[in-house]
Amino acid sequence: MTSDTTPLSPLRKGIAGAQYLFVAFGATVLVPILVGLDPSTALFSAGIGTLLFHLVTKGKVPIFLGSSFAFIAPIIKATELYGLSGALFGCIGVSAVYFVMSLLIRLFGLRFISRLFPPVVIGPIIMLIGLSLSDSAVKMASTNWPLAVISLATAIIVTLYGRGITKLIPIFLGIVVGYIADLIFFEVDLRPIAEASWLSLPKITIPENFSFAPILFMIPVAIAPVIEHIGDVYVVNNVAGKNFVKDPGLHRTMLGDGIACLFASLVGGPPVTTYSEVTGAMSLTKVTDPLVFRIAAVTGVLFSLIGKVSALLRSIDQAILGGIMLLLFGTIAGAGISSLLHSRVNLASSRNVVIISVTLTTGIGGAALSFGNFSLSGIGLSAVIAVVLNLLLPERKEDREEPTTKQ
């Protein structure tokens, strides 16, 4: 597939850039709200992170970076264990994983990554990302079930019947309709919005009291986003009709994500990674000019400076977010199942069943491993278990092949 080679006018580039930010906006601000961070800071770090990514990749790759849902559960858990500052330090570990992967890809190519993280490892990890916070979603929705159902129903309807760009923003529209319903049928305190200034700097939260424990806690969690990054780059290749894996190189795109994650963690934002929703919008619009994505990044930074936007986002009822999460986390779990099926993982293989089963049960069951002050649990521990089992259990030819079915 080749991209649309018709040059865009400056006005159309500006509109397209704002449109891409619009696609990413709902999820990018949802992540910080759920984990207790400032949504304006998330917009700021997403914008600056995207610009840093383009700098590292020589401005060649049309990608926008946004907050990843993969880090919601780990940041919440890390905050419980180490405090908010510790959780932000943990995000430094995420960037370290990207740096190491960038180096490994540069030295050994993609074959090494495929051996370490095959689909039988990635699938259950993605499923855990969605399932691990299902209890939190129900608790938040239960604070006002009618409101939660309205936002959930909106997101479902848009997902099933939306067309064009609309289909790509079910989360955003679910929040908007839920908020309108809250204004009409329930009570929303609008005083903080009225009192907020129009111009306000994002809340910068610099990590303090350096500790390796939260960094080690967050490192395994980065496995799934790293693999998602590789998939997104290949999708962008197909849409743009270019080979970004070779030029500027997958090691550079991985490095760009890592630097963006590092910046976000140092200013108090959630990790920002290559954003699948925006990649989907690119497939639809066929607009692949990297400048358009830099415009989206600058627009995000400008939005982060509007104080009333931050106050508005903070006024969203948790039941609205809970309703959205009921769909969102289930969708993520479904993506893990889809990954196993599309990768043609042989689910009749005893070896594969063992890896998937142990990974899921340890993650959902809350298994934890502690050595002194160091603790590894949840998705992080399950990711390590999945990788270790994949490397230790002998793989036979029949483990790699799907069983044939008789017609």
C-alpha cells in the first residue's frame, strides 16, 4: 500500500494534526486520571515526547506517542508499594527496557526479540493487562451505575456502529456523553473549572528519593508495549509505503520511545509509547506526513497550558471512567486472545498451554516474589515467568504448528 502523495496545504496539515490529537486525547488523559497524575502533564509529556521521538528518528517516521493502558495497573500498584514518587522512578525502568531493546535490535536484529518474546508469551501478558484492573473498574462504576451504563453504552454503540474517525474515538465520546448526562441528571461541581486560570503550567512532579526497587518492579511490564511498538512500526510501514524498519531503523524508533518515556517519568507523566489508535487513524486517512504528527504534538502541548482544560478533566465523575473501563479492560484482554489466534499459536500443545496457564493464574491470583526490600508481583512477575518458561521448556515441531482439522 502506498501513501497519498498529494501534498497537503498548511491549513489541511493543521486540521489533520488536531484530528490525530483528538483521536489520542481521550485515552491519553484517561490514564493519568486513573493513576492519580495530572492530565495536563500527560498531554505535555505526550507532546514533547513525540517531538523527541521525531528528533531521534530524523523526522522520518509518522508516529504520535500517547499514554499506554499497559501501565495503569503497574503504576497503581507501584504507588501503593513505593508512593507516587517511587512509581515515577519505576517508569525510568520502562525507558531502560526500551534502551536495551534498541541496543539488542541494533546488534542482533529482530530474531533475538522474537525468540525472547514469542506470541505465546505476549498473548497472556496482554490479557493480564486488561484483567488485572477489572475489580477496580466495577468498583468505580458501582458508585453511580446509571452514569456508568450511559458512558459504557455510548462507547459500545460507537465501537459497533461508528464510521470513519468516529469509530476510532469510542472512549472519548463515551466520556463526553457521560459527562453531559452527569450535568443534566446529577450534580457536577463546576466551581473548580470557573476558578481555574486560562493559562497554567502543567504540574511537574519530579521523582525524589531514588530507589531501585520500583524500577525493577516496572521493568517486566514494558515487555508488552515493546512488542506493540514493533507491530505499530510495521503497520506504519504498510500505510506509508516505506520501510522505517531499515530507515531510520527499528533501533531508532525503539530508542525514541525510550527517551520519551524517560522524559515523561522525570516530569510526572505516565510513560508515553507509540500509539495504536493514532496508527489506526492513519490507516483510515492515509495522511502520513511526519510534519502532521509534529503539529499534533505541539497542539497537545498548547492544550496542556490551558488551566481550565485540566480542571474540566479532573471534574469527570469516577463512575463515568468506571463505565469506560468495563469495556476498555475487557477489550485489552480480548486483544491478548486475538494475538494468540492471529499468530496461530497451537493451543493444543501441552507446552503452550502450560505457559499460558501459569502466566494467567500467577497474574490473576496475585502471586508475589520478595527478596528483602525488593518485591515482584502482578503483571511484572507473570511476564518474567512467561519468558522463563518459554526459554526452559523444550519446544518441539508440533508445538509451533496448529493441529490440522479434517474437512
